[in-house]
Amino acid sequence: MTTDRSPSEGVGPTRAQGPGAGPGELALTDPSPRAAVVASLASTLSRAVALGDEVAARVVHEAIGRLLGLPVTPEG
């Protein structure tokens, strides 16, 4: 049995949820330098895990942890 339906356009954003970045995309905001480094390291961590390099993954994981544990300094 077939029906003549048009393709779904998906669900639009609600007031509580604005249009966010799609899968694999970064939000279009101006990240702090530290946030940019953490994002880069997260990508490197994913790659190390995918390649099965446990040592590299462990080192990058530690670096991310250290960056996230540092106090935030004002920019300027």
C-alpha cells in the first residue's frame, strides 16, 4: 500500500530550544582561546581512540583535564 505524502520538514525549534549547530558542527560563537584548544584536543582524542592508540588517548585526556581544571583568567 502506498500513500501520496510529501516528505517531512522535521520539527522546528521551540522557544526553549533555539536552532543549534548540527551534528559535527561547532556553534557560531566566539570561543575563548582555551575552549578552542579543548575542542581541538577533543577531536584529537577521538582520533586516537578510533586508531586504538591508548597512550596518545591517555595523554590527550590528561591535557584536557588539566585545561579544564585551570582557573579562568579575564581576557583583555
